[in-house]
Amino acid sequence: MSGDPPAQVLISPLMYSRELAQYLKVSESTLSRWRSERKGPPFIRLGGIARYRLEAVDSWLAGLERADERAGA
């Protein structure tokens, strides 16, 4: 025991398309189509790879819920 505090494990706040597809229960090709149509959740590209912030995805989902409520769905 050295008395050092335990090391913190850093977890990336960014999700890959594969992870997000599982989270949303859609296919990766659906996410790809949404990106090209600019109608899916916001994303950023790092090294040419689309990544998603979970916080931004959850905000996007909340916006869809509000839009459905306004439409009376």
C-alpha cells in the first residue's frame, strides 16, 4: 500500500456508430443514411470516423419527443 489514491479510469464521452446503433436499436446503415440526409443525431468526425456525444444524442431524442407531443402523436 503506497497511500496513492486509486487511478481513475477515463471513459470516452464519444460513441462509435456501432455503439450508438445498439443504443438506439437501429442499424449502422440507418445511422449512415441519417448522416448523409442530415436528419439524425449530431455527430463529429475525428480522423474521418463519425463519433457521437451521448449527451447530444439524448438531447436530440428529447427534441423528437417534444416534436411528437406538439404533433399530437
